[in-house]
Amino acid sequence: MNKPAMPNSFRTGPDEQGMFGIFGGRFVAETLMPLILDLEEQWNKAKTDPEFKAELQNLSTHYAGRPSKLYFAEGLTKHLGGAKVYFKREDLNHTGSHKINNCLGQILLAKRMGKKRIIAETGAGQHGVASATVAARFGYPCVVYMGATDVARQSPNVFRMKLLGAEVRPVTAGHGTLKDAMNEALRDWVTNVEDTYYLIGTAAGPHPYPELVRDFQSVIGTEARAQILEQEGRLPDVIIAAVGGGSNAIGLFHPFLDDKDVRIIGIEAGGRGLDGIEHCASMNAGKPGVLHGNRTYLLQNADGQIMDGHSISAGLDYPGVGPEHSWLRDSGRVQYEPILDDEALEAFQLTTRVEGIIPALESAHAIAHAMKIVPKMDKDQIVIVNLSGRGDKDVHTVANMLGMEI
């Protein structure tokens, strides 16, 4: 495939049809199209409304705890013996991950649109927890669809959602993971279009979701950019984030896209290796197709059927990616690399030991790539890794992988 022409800015887009080059769009049931168009209209009004921005800012500061810290990881830097490593500490947010940024923005949109019920999908459970949290805060009933496989491996988050008053509906179709949960949420939405708001957790789905999720999550990169300039007096050499659907990554990347000297790396779930099918590296081993309302890179078999894939991390266990990431891949602006389960597990343990920080397994994938490149870099160079969430939810998974009982 020929690379598209270089744009004047990588921070423009999508176009009016929701396209990032050949990716994106809105491939939805006819029943949903009026709802999607209404959401787009309300989003276009909200993003320029000072009252909407002020309410979101107030909640972000006083409820979610922003700005999150940019932390010099001295122990990891010393251990690796190369460039300086900084963590953008999204794990310190209320609910324990970056997901709250997007959920606060979308719950305000739901309120603006007069919706009475919230539905969401979740993989690792962090988006489910954040959705249940904002629904509780604003007094909405909330239904969270979660694959049965993920319900079993993320039981602490399932309990948190129930404590918050949400109904968790396990999905047994397919492999019982994030793709299947999103399928069920879309079926619910089609059935309940009048009163229901679908709070999508990642920068995928039909337009305008990839754009609005990106814009709500861009607070990560906006803060990190200002913080590194304050702490180091210059921009970083490299920024790294894990990519499942891609919301934490696009949130970090977007404010840096036009900084040509900043190398940007997204990390996919390499699972047990790209030779077989037990991975979720859609941009390294997939091809373009349509899923969940948008055209993007997907894991597909020879007949074009979507494959389920695998990752040790429930949050990266998705056979596709947000369309803006697909466009950034083909344009060459962002480099996407796979990390294996074993490498992520090693990074999880190392970060815990040398920093006293237990990272989410998703974030451990990004740290694992830093562990590969940092020792080869000069000591005066700077790497920012997005620590998208904390690892409390993953301790049972890690214990099982290490052959230990809790």
C-alpha cells in the first residue's frame, strides 16, 4: 500500500464523514444513524460551549484529581542505564486509570442529550468501573457488557462495578472478551435508541466516537507536554503507550503529533507470538476491514472473518484498533510494535520492584518496550511512558502466570 501524502498537520481530522484517510466512517444500522447524527451535532456544540468545558474542567480537577503527575522513574532509569524514563501517572486518577477522562466528558454529553440510561462495554474492567462511577455520580442506571472470560479474570473490577450500582452482563458469545462485549452493547443500543446513551470506552466505533474520545483523552498529552517542558526544559525524544482500541495512546500522542523530533511508539499485544493467532497485533499482522462501525486494521482470516486473538492483558484483547491509529500507521508518523505476554510480565515485576509502582498489564507492555530501547539511548535523552492504569486488577492474573496462589 502506498503511503498517503503527508498532511500539513497530523492533528487535523477526521473529515466531515468521520474519515482519517481511508479509515473511520460510520458503518451502522439504519436505526442508529439518526442517533449518531444527533450525537455528532451535540458534540460539535459542546466542544465550543464554555459552560460544558468549565463543568468538565471542574470535575476533572476536583473529582478525578487532574492534572496527573509526570514522574521521573529514577529506579527504572538507573536499572536500565540509558535515557531518563518518565511515567505519565494516569494510574493516580480516580478509579485507577485514564478511562475516567473520557467517561466524565461523555456523561456530560448524555446529560446534555436528555438520555436516561447508560450502557458500556469493558475488557479489563477499568472502563466499566469508570462508567459505573460517573453513572453513580449523576444518578443514571448503568449496564456494563463484559465478556465472560474477562469477568473471570477481572473479578475485583466486576465487584467494584456492582458496588457502584451497575448491572454487569457477562457475554458468552465468541471467546467472551472485549469484541463480544462491544457486539452485545451495540445490540442493546439498537433496541433502546430513544433513552439510552452508549458510553464507548475507546477511540473506535462509528464517528464521532473516535474524535470525541481522542479529544477527552488528549488532556494526557497536553499535560505531559507542558510538564516535561517545565521539568526538563525541552520535549522528550520518545513517547510510548500501549494500544488496544487506543484511547490512552491517542490521548498521549495527539498533542505531540506535529513535534517532528518526538518519536512516537504504540505498543500492541504480541501475545504468544505473531507466528500464530494468539496475539492482538492488528496493525502488524492484520489488514483493513470494517468492525463496530468503522474501517480500520483488523485481525482477519483468509475469508475476512474477524479473529478473536489473545493477550495476557484483558484491555489489549481486541482484534482491531481505533481508525486514527490506522491512519497514523500508514502515514508513518507513529511506529507500532508488538510486545509478548512474557515481556509484559517481566516489565510488570521489574517496575513493581524498582519503582514501588504496580502497573496495569496494559501499561506493562509499554514499559517492556522502553526496557528494550532505553539502554541503547544516551543518558541525556528522555522517554515518556504512559502509565495508563494501576495493576491492582491484574494481581490474580499475574499470580496465576507465576504459579502462585493468592
